Amino acid sequence: MKPAPFDYARARSVEHAVELLGREGARLLAGGQSLIATLNMRLSHPSLLVDINEVAGLDRLARRNGHIEICALVRLAQAERSAELVQAAPLIARALPHIGHPAIRNRGTIGGSIAFADPAAELPACLLALDGEVEIVGPAGKRTVKADDFFQGLFETALGPCDVLIAIRLPAATRDNRVGFAELARRHGDYAMVGLAAAARASGTKLADVRLAFFGVGATPVRARNAEAALAAGDVEAGVKALAQDLGPPDDVLATGAVKKHLAGVLLRRVARQLNEAPP
Amino acid sequence: MSAHEITLTVNGEEVRETVEPRTTLVDFLRDTLGLTGSHVGCEHGVCGACSVRLDGAVVRGCLTLAVQCDGHMVETIEGASDSGALADLQEAFRTRNALQCGYCTPAMLLTAAELLAAGGVPSRAAIREHLSGNYCRCTGYHAIVDAVEAVARARAGATS
Ligand SMILES: Cc1cc2nc3c(=O)[nH]c(=O)nc-3n(C[C@H](O)[C@H](O)[C@H](O)COP(=O)(O)OP(=O)(O)OC[C@H]3O[C@@H](n4cnc5c(N)ncnc54)[C@H](O)[C@@H]3O)c2cc1C
Ligand code: FES
Ligand code: FES
């Protein structure tokens, strides 16, 4: 199908975008890999698209004070090619190849993937597992929101209608950081049936600060807090059992909740192995 | 809803046209410029038939608006083919029967060319993964992977 008519404006700066987004029916356009698909299917009907693709300075990825900052317009493929990212955010580097296909990643953006907040998407779960934060500019200026507070409901985030997500910030990986990632999808590039992004800190022979973020199991990426505690205590099987309290995945088009619950346990065992392995 | 005047480079030539914001890049190329080598399938990013190069990177023509390409550079199968840069790949597709109806072929060529441009000889699994977003309803993919692999080997041999 073809989109219904709308107006189009190119934002010259983040502030200009915020101003344009104040107009009736305005919607921000980044990589368009989710938004334009919904326009074509006439699932959304904005009256104005505010294109941020030409805003200068939003395509940077840089290390700063123990953090890595990835600006909103960094393309998924650009991040994939970044040696800096592999070093500072190995979890993101592992997750990226699972997102769609190369042509989607050439255009889709880091900011768009986080802002869209698809419950089955990889990056929101990674942001949550890494205890990252989101930097936002809105009508009242700049603010920072922790990942734990950012994802609020189905496709619902802390972003207001006139807000622009300008960057995500993650603690840069250190020697004792451990990450794990696994997902199950019927075909490569599809959204996952169930996935798990995880981070921890090696402390002697044990794991500390375990953060497990499941995706494809609810309205938002979900932390499995009881399983986190079990993994920190060194008991993976108790972790698998604890998922019964942590997760309540509803049925969806890909699988029933019961199947998802079972698969979550399978993934937890795989990821626990990754977390317990020292990196080369 | 106001129309926009855009100026862009298509296959090396400057083009100036007026477009409605809702016109996708692939519709613009086909309907306004008559470049019908780029095809339209699903119109939501899944089949890959509409893939073209935007500033050198292969993107979905159905998930990019023509108006977004103002000031940018687009290359389609027509331009890539005329330049001769794909000649060995096209020949390999022909000799290995890597196309039947041809609907997927222009985008398949551009997508495969992007992988080949990275150099080396990718594994068959890597070739399949790179082409995973391009549907072919005829060939069963095997012959396509054969063709891409053959070209990668030939190019690697030719340069080493
Ligand atoms: C065939 C196909 C397969 C895919 N498979 C996957 C997959 O496996 N996993 C996955 O995670 N994704 C997948 N995607 C989605 C893809 O990753 C999208 O690119 C991404 O989710 C959205 O990023 P975008 O830059 O394209 O955003 P857009 O489509 O431009 O925008 C999406 C939404 O986010 C808002 N938005 C975007 N950027 C900002 C910002 N900076 N500030 C505030 N709001 C913003 C927009 O207003 C819009 O509502 C797939 C897409 C396709 C077409
Ligand atoms: S028509 Fe664009 S991906 Fe199918
Ligand atoms: S040759 Fe017919 S779709 Fe590929």
C-alpha cells in the first residue's frame, strides 16, 4: 500500500526538531525502517514528518569518562563496523547482527531502535542489561533517564511527543565485565521469539551485579530479578526455576506463552555459560 | 500537503523533480524517472526487491522517501550495470542459473555486490546471511550462493 499524504520538514538542529514536533500531528523520522513501513500499511497517520537525518553531530560514537556514548543517528551498520564499540560495548556488538538484514541496518538508527521500543527488539534489552541511560532533549531542555525507567509499556517510553532522543550512554566495558547474548528466531533477521541480553561483573569465581534482560516476553524488555540473584549465588538451575516468577509471557503470533517460558530457560542456560567464561 | 522540489544525483546524473512527501524512493525511481529495474514487492521492508544504493549503501527503496534524498546520491541497477562494475557477477548469475523470473535479481545483485566489495571470500553461511533480506521465490537460493561464492573466489584469485 501507499502512505496517506503528509507534510515533510527537515530539522536543522535538535532544537528545531523539538519546535517542529510541537505542531499538530507531527512525528519524528529517523531511519524510517519501522515508521515508513507503518505509513505504507497506513497503520499510522501523521500530518507532518520531522526528518532528523540532516541534523549535524548526531552520528557520533565516542568514549568519554568511562562511558561510551552513541548518538541517535548512528546507523546500526555503522555501529557494527566500529572497533570502539566492540571494545567498549561488546554486548551491543553481539546483538547488532541479529537485527533485521544488512540493508535494514544500513539505514536504521540506534536512537530509532531504542525510541521505537519494540518489545521483541534486541537493543532495548541490551540497554537495560548494561544499566545504560538515555539522553533526551525536549521543550524544557535536556534530561537523562535510566534504562530501568525508560521502557514503560508496549511501545511506550519516557519520551514525550516533542522529545528527541539524542544519545544513549553505557558504562564502557572493563576487564572484569562479562556479557551474554542469545535469541531464538525462526529465521535469521526476524524479530526474536524470545531473547536474552545479560551483563555481570566477575568477582573471584563468582558473578556479581548480574542483570538479565529478556525480550519478546512481554510489553517491554523484562528484568528477571530472581534469576539474577540465583546466578549471583552460582546456581543456574535455580535461576531457570526462578523464571517462573520473573516472567509471564503472553501468547503472541510467534509462540504460546508456555513455549516462550520454556525457551527462556534454554536461553538462560546458554547465556549463563557465556557469563561464566572469561573473555580471551 | 505541499510538494517539494528536490535535486539529487541518480546514476551519476543530476535530477531535479517535484515530489509529494509521501512518494517512496522506489516509486519515484520507477514512476517519475522510468527506472523500472528496481522492483516493488511487499512495501514494508521484508522482501528486498526494492533495494537501491543511497550514498553508496544498499537501502530499501520502499522505506526511504524520495524527499529525503534531496542533496544525496542514488544508484540503481541501471547505473551499476551500465558501469560494468557488476559484469562478472551478472555473468556468474547467468551461467549458474541464479535467476529465473528475475524479479529479485536487480536487488540481489546490488546486495551481493555490497558483500563482495568488503573483499575476501566469505563463507557460504556469511553469503546466506548477507542475502537473508532478499527473497527469491524461484531459485531456492542455492544457485545464487554458488554464483556469489564463485565471483568472490575469482576476484580473490585475480588480486592475489
Ligand atoms: C524487515 C525488517 C526486519 C527488522 N528486524 C528487526 C529485528 O530483528 N530487531 C529489531 O530490533 N528491529 C528490527 N527491525 C526494525 C529496525 O531495527 C528499525 O530500524 C528500528 O526499530 C527503528 O529505527 P529507525 O531509525 O528506522 O526509526 P524510525 O522508523 O525512523 O522511527 C521509529 C519510531 O521511533 C521514533 N524515533 C526514532 N528516532 C527517534 C529519536 N531519536 N528520538 C525520538 N523518537 C525517535 C519515531 O518517531 C518512530 O515513532 C526490522 C525492520 C524491518 C523493516
Ligand atoms: S518492496 Fe521494499 S522490501 Fe519489499
Ligand atoms: S528469480 Fe524469481 S524471484 Fe528470484
